[in-house]
Amino acid sequence: MTGPLLLTGANGHLGRLIIRTLAADADAAPVRALVRSERAAASLADLPAAERREVRIVDYADHASLAAAASGASAAIHLAGILKETRANRYQDAHERPAAALALACAEAGVARIVHTSIHGANAASTNGCLASRGRADEILLQGSVPATILRVPMVLGRGDAASAGLRREATGGRASLARGGATIEQPIAAADVVAALLAATRADMRGNAIHALGGPEALTHRELVARVAAILGCEVSFRTIPLFAVRTFAWLAETLSADPPLTRDMLGVLEQDDVIDPEPACAALGIALTPLDAALRAAFAEDAP
């Protein structure tokens, strides 16, 4: 990679981890970190190797500003996306519009490849609003003139990220109330493994479009996962089953009554889908190795573990 790495969503958990990873490698390309606001830009000030990082505030749906930011970049990693839609933050504005603008901007700037994080189940034909929007965004990038790699990921485990924080709350609350008793099958992956995959996908020897399904080395129920977290944190936890129809009713009421509901039906649908995939083809194609689940959990909860 000769030019800088263009990084959207640089202030998110994965974006910050990518910046830290590249900062530790003196031979790595500099980062052109794109964020949406002054506040987001300021949040990157504590990261190392600031001299090898340029931060720009852009509108991800504005292809002209993205094209200017992409000028000279060798590759782009696109991390923008949401799980929960609100009245002020719509799926189309978070997924399809930025994908279309980035595809056009990278084509104009001569960027060699776009690497994008998507989620399992993304499909333009899905009846779930989030999965359909994600699927359309994936298609937009794959149909562009710049080769694209789509990495579809499950729950990502990392210190301080939202998924790990949610697991910690469930594991340390004494009694975890879980939809369907936590029967959903999950295949969580270490954040460091996702970062390794993203960076590997930007290599110059990658050719053409690709979709890779990533996942951790173990598939287990959400209840089993919470129990594993509790054991690592030295806590005891019991479980209470909440019927799925009750959770759906709550989500519907929340959508109806709140401009920013804590849970939506589309969000619930994504959280309740089973993630069971074979990650070996993706690992082989990208040249990465997976972190064992317990090691990933210990890393995510390093500050809390006894």
C-alpha cells in the first residue's frame, strides 16, 4: 500500500482499533480518518502516532467531499452502519447513501479497493429493514467500478464495545432476563480478528469482488455465552425467560412512543437470528487465525476479570 488508508467511521470501536494497530507498525500506511463531527474528531486525539494520522470531517453521503478525502488513498475501509433505526437516523442514510457516495468517490479518486463490514443475514430481499438495507449497501459496493470486499461479521467482542458491555450487564446483574431464554445461537469473534481481516483484505494482491463470512471458532447459545462471561468475571448468574412475543410487543410500543427507542423490531430480528457459519474459507482467503472464545472474552473484560 503506497497511499494512505481511507477509514470511515474512524471514531467507532473497530476504527479506533485499526488506528492503534497501524500505529504500532512503523511500516504501515498512514491513516486518513473520516468522521462526521468535531466531537468525533476530538475523540481520536488520545490515540498514538498522531503524526501518521489525518482526521477529516465529512458527510458520508456527499460524494464530492468523500472524493476529495479519497484523493491519493490506496484503499478504503468502510465501517459506517447502524443496527437501530430512529426517526432521526434512517437505515438508508446510514447504509445505502454512504455506500453509493463512497463507491463513486473512490472510483473518481482511483482507490484500488473498498473493504466494508456488513452483517450476517444481509440481503436486499429480507423482510427485516436492517438486513435489507445492509444487503442493498453491499450490492451497491459490489456493483461499483472499484473492487469491493464485503466482510460479514457476527457479534464482535472487544474491550469497551457495545456488545461486550451488554454481555457484562447480563452476566453481572445476578439474574439475566433473556428473550426465549437466550436460545439464539451466536458465533462471536474477537475484535482483533476482525481488524486483522479488514487490513488483510486491503492487500494489493487481492483481486476482484469478494464476500467473506467471518465468525469466531465456537457457536453457542446466548445463554451459554452469558454463563461463560459470568464465569470469567467470577459472578453467579441465573436466567429468566422472556417470551419473544412480549419482547416484540415492547419493541413495537417503543417505536410508537419514542423518537429514539431502546429497541426496535428490526433490531430485535437481527439480534435473534442464528449465526452459524464456517469461518475457515474466510480465514484461509485472508490469511488470519481466530482467537479462541475464552481468550477473546478475557481480552474484552480484562479490566473486570479477577
